[in-house]
Amino acid sequence: MKKNITRFLFGILFILTAILLLGNSAGWWSITNFSGWWTFFLIVPGIAGLISCGFNLGSFCMVLIGGWMLASAQHWIPKAISDTILLVVILLLIGLELIFGSFKRRRAPSAPVILEGVHGASDTSNSVEYTAVFGSVDVSNNSTTLCGGSVSAIFGGVTLDLRGAVPVDGAMIETNAIFGGIKILAPENCRIHVSGMPFLGGCQCSAQRPNDTSLPLLTIKYTSVFGGVEIR
């Protein structure tokens, strides 16, 4: 149902855009009179991400940034304070995500939260929780029953080596690259499924993807906002 709603929102967006462009070319109206109309290409995908994946910082930031750009273009808020308001809200969201996000996602036995500046660390936790903020993390996980977890890079970078890990079937790792980058060295002998929502960023997967259904499935869900996720 959520996927159908997402497809519906994207369909409506593209149909309305086609109609607007056609009418603009035919002289029926001028879309230049509606400043910031293009911000809906940020707002709608963000809303779709919230519907399909639940609340996450990346999708919410897309809606926030798109809404702020639309409000600025329409002069709904004074320009002198609009930039400050946006920065304050983004910093508050990042702070709240760092404080409460780990409690929300930690279902398995608690995993260490590794912050920036850590290099060459290794652990065997079956639920990963790694975060880099204005710094870098280089860590390996060798769990024999990897259940999933989350990895976040906010104005920083994370390299996660899972080549020594064995994921359980259905394991999911959520990645959030916000003005940062995440590199995952995928484990062998497992199937890999990648899905996510990019905003002026993306995800590149060059890891081998065997089709043997007897192998466990590892899902990597990504959100990239001015950032990137690499899986190899």
C-alpha cells in the first residue's frame, strides 16, 4: 500500500509538470509567475520517502529544504531571517537524531556507538550503530549473526568493513549520508538488496549479487542528502 501511494504521488507530480510545461509553451499561462514551482521536485520525493520508509532525517530534510526554498521564493518569510531559521532547524534535527535515533533503532543487544576519529576498530556486535559527525570512522564488524543496524555520516565519512560478518536472512542496515559519505565493504556469501532515496546524492553498488536463494538476504536502505553511499 505504501509503495502504491509513493507511485501515485510521483505520477501526479510528473503529470502536473507535463501539463504546466505544455500550457506554458502554448501560452495558456506562465509558470514563471509562480516562483519556486520547481521545489516540488524536492518536497514530493521527500514526502514519498516518509510514506514508504517511515520518518527518517534524510526525507524530512528534503521536505524541509524544499519548503524553505518555496517560502523564500514566494517571500512568505523575510529573507533576512530565512537562512538563519533553516540552519537552526537543521541543526536541531541533526541533534535530536543523534540523541534519540540510537534509542529508537536499538532492538538487539546494545551495539557500540562509534563516533568520529575512530580508525581500525573492530567488534562482533550483531547490531551495528556507527555515526560520524564532522569526522571519520573506519571500523570492521565480524559478527556471525549480523541482524542489521544503522550507519550515519553527517558532514563526515564512515567506512564499514563487513567482509568478515555473516548476516542473518532479512538483516537490514539503514544508512544516512547527509553532506557526507558512507562506504560499505559487503560480506560474501549473501544476497544484497539496495533501496533508498537520493537528494542531490546517490548510491553506487558494485558488490557481487549472487542469485542463490539459499543465501541470506541483506538489505541496505539508504538516504543521501548532498552525500553518497558506496557498496562494494
